[in-house]
Amino acid sequence: MNEPIVNEPIKIDVWSDIACPWCYIGKRNLEAGLAAAAEDANAPAVEVVYHSYGLSPDTPVDFDGSEIEFLAGHKGMQASQVQQMLENVTGVAAQAGLEYNFDILKHTNTVKAHELLHFAKVQGVQREVMERLMRAYFTEGRHVGRIDDLVTLATEAGLDATATRDALESGRFTPDVLRDRRHVRRFSRPACRGIDPGRSPGVGRARCCRFRQRDGIVGSMTENTQTAVAEQTIAPVTPVTMLETPAGATQAGACCGGSACGV
């Protein structure tokens, strides 16, 4: 009987923003794809590490308005067009098993939320905290920009309230957030297709994954596409194929970039 081949653990670096609806969809599809690929007995362990990306870094912590008003103001579109885009992304999210409620969403600045993710990484619960923040934002209409709210969400994900508050109030993870944003600007083809260094804050598409410190993919992608990428990723010698957005999805309807999300 042949023994299973032992492959080295694989690291997947993901740049995303908590406020990006396609990032949450991509996260869920990536998880499903990795789970399907992991059914192979020879599949190695996979570590997913989340990095900070600021979709709308100029957003105030307490934005006074709806998601439609925010996107219409930033993208110069009619409210009816924005409504149609939100309905589109809500439908895609549902296909991934997610519930989006844009009518109760509280648009905010996510810098402190990203600081929390860096703290959670040190504590070994980054994956749990990322899921808690995204579900709170898109499904529950919770505020993810204020320290008090973030401490509550952190404790729900298993973190200590006092230690979390100290980490956020001290700002000691702010340099890590800024470092992530600078780092992703340095990506060039083939590391992440879709990068546009001339656009602030630097990424043409909000969600970017890097596999094995070399290959990259962007966009939300379907579960089947994520599975195909995952299967290539866990293969010991086959390189990862560069992939774009899902077939049939327009760039505006599948990606985020610039100062707002093209949902």
C-alpha cells in the first residue's frame, strides 16, 4: 500500500477589505474550493493569511447616509443604477450561501477593523475574526469602525476584551495595516493581474490572492474556479494559472477599485 505523499504547507496571502462585498463572496468561495481540493489524501495543509486593503480610506467612521447614497456620491451614478448593482451582488452572495442586507449596512472607515485583524493574527484567530467582521457588516448591520463595537465583535470571536481594546486604542497595529497597503502596490504581473499603481490606494481590484509567494489571482471567482485554483495550488509541481473575473461578469460588476466598490 502506497503511503500518501507529504507536501509542504502552502500559504495563501489575501488582500481584501471588510467593506468589499466581492471580498466576502471570494472568501467563501475560496474556503469551499480549498475544502473540495483537500479531499485529496495528498493535499498539504493550507494557511490563509489576510492582509489589509483600504477600499475607501477617506470614508468617515460615522458616515451619515445609506450605502446607495455613499456609492452614488463616490461613483457619480444614479441611485437607481446603484440599487441595481446592489441587487446583483446580493444575488451572487446568495449563491455563495451569504445573506447581504444593504438596507441596514453601516458604511464606515475600516482602518481599526484591519488593526483588529492583525491583532487577531497574533492571537491565532484571524480567520474567525475576519468571518465575524464580514458577517456583522454585510448581514447584521453592525458597526465595524468604532473601537467599542469592534471590542464586542472581537469577544464574540474569542478574543479578550481588555487586550483587544488596548491593541486598538494604542494603535500599535496601524503600521502593519499601512505596510500591507504599501506591499500590495509593489505587486506586478504575473504576481497579481489587475494592479494599477497609478490609482489610489493602488489596487485596480480590491481582492487579490497570492499563492506560494509567487502566483496571484484577483476577483471573487466562483466556487468551481476556486476549486480549480486550489487543486493547482496543492499540486507539488504544477504552477497556478492566472485567472480573471468570473465568465459573464463585467469588470464593474465583479471588482472593486479606486475609492469605491463597483458592485
